[in-house]
Amino acid sequence: MNEHKILFTGTMGAGKTTAIAAVSETPPVVTDVRNTDASLGKAFTTVGLDFGLLTLDNGDRLRLFGTPGQVRFDFLWKILAQGALGVIILIDNSRPAPVDDLRTYLDGFADELRRLPCVIGVGRRETHPSPDSDAYAAAAAERGLALPVLEVDVRRRGDVLLLIDTLLMQIEADLASRLDA
Amino acid sequence: MPEPTALEQLARAEAQAIAVEIEGVRAVVIATVDGFDVASSVSGGADAQRIAALASSIAAIGQVVSTEAGLGRGTSVTVNTASGFALVHSVRRADTDLVIHIIAGEGALLAQVNYRAAEAVRRLEAA
């Protein structure tokens, strides 16, 4: 049995904790505390990490780590990214500037994204259809990255599994291309 | 700028007192559980806001370790380093929980800092 690490990151409220809880086969480890910033419409916020486990059909195990979303906890981003096979960036399309939000994480994980596959999951597009997927793809392309952008609702297990599947396919494709080279 | 609350005034007094009373203490930051500094006394250019965020993360991870181990509520975390240590203590209040982060270098005594930190915890919890 192989074990792999996947990292979930993204803005506060984008659903990192929810996504991991939706697929983890064990009760997830959560470090949510009460949010004291009244400008943010959220009762709780992650200040440490989220952790969950998911076993694939082939018996391999995924260790799912979630980062705190707020930039003042970015010291944890690099630590949590160590050993990760890939990164899933979750974005909340209802926020005032979600493409700028994406840029924050693309820049925050710039070193990692030079060598790791990444998938972007955009939530709340049903109620907030703009910006569209092209805007996110363009923001990634500004940094020389061609990243899949998926519309998801991370409360749905199937959507989270789709993000993970897409990331795993990228990982396999990267591995295949390296073996061919 | 709004007047500091009674809790903020007490936190400020405790942070300053710890920094003055104990040799070797380099920084004392009292923060909200989600990492905002409430009061601090720092030297040597330390970033109180950064230390506040660190304290929040360390306290939360310590709490998870304690819970997962079935040891009840986490109360403090000690980080021992090559040339000093860092302590993070949790403060439980009815209105808002806090964390106290003390960074100390060589010359500081862990037991003494722990004792004084526990005293600050009691005062902040009782206020």
C-alpha cells in the first residue's frame, strides 16, 4: 500500500475543511477556532491544519491536508506543502475579487507549483456565475501554468472526489511524461 | 482610536510585567485564538503580529494532540530550541479565549517562565 499526500488550500470560507470532511473515511482532524474578525462573515476559522484519510480503489491511501486560508498563517503553507504530491486550490466565487484570491495562492505556492500538479476548484458559481473559468485559467497562464478549473460544491462528496481524481490524473500524466523523457 | 478595554489593559500589563520580571524573555504576545495580537512586549525587532499568528496555530495543534491522545483539554505547548524556548499557554474565558506566547533565550529558566505564565493565565481568566 502506498501513501500519498494531497494539499487543499484557498481562501477562508472556500471549503477546505468541508471538502476534507466530505471524503475522509475517518473523523477529520480540525483546528477551527472562533473567528474574532467581524469583517469576515464566518463563525470559525482554521488556524492550524485539517487532516483526513481516503483509501483509493487500488488500496493506496491519500493523506489529505488542509491549510489555514488567511495569509497571516502563510508560515504554515510551506510546512504543510512538504511532501505533497499535488495541490488543490479552492476559490469562493462569491468573494469580491476571487481571481485576485487565486493569485494569492498561486504566488504563495509558486515554488511548489513549479514541480507539483494543481487543480482549481471554484465554488458558489451557481449563485455567483462571474468570473468564469476562463478568468481563472488566464490568471494561472500569467504565471506560465496550465491548470484545470472545475466548478464544484465541496459539500458534495462526488465533487471533492472529482477534484482529487483530476489531480491524480495529472500526477499520473506527469509521471508518464517523465518516464518517456 | 477606541479606548482599550479592561481586558486589553490587563493583557498589556501582564505582557510588560513578564518581559520585565524574567531575565531572558525576548517577547510576550497575548493574542486571540485566531491569531490577532491583543497586547505585546517584544524586543529585538520581533514581529508581534507574526508571533500572535504562530501562537494561535501552536495552541490549536496542541489542543488537537491532547484531544486525539484522550488527555483532555490542552493547556500549554513548549517548544525547546537550541538556544532557548517558546511557551504557548491557553486562556479560557467566558467571552473570548486567548493565547499567551512567550519566547525566551539563554538565561531564562523554563520553570520560572512557566510559573509566571500560569499566573498570567489565572489573572486573565478571572478578569
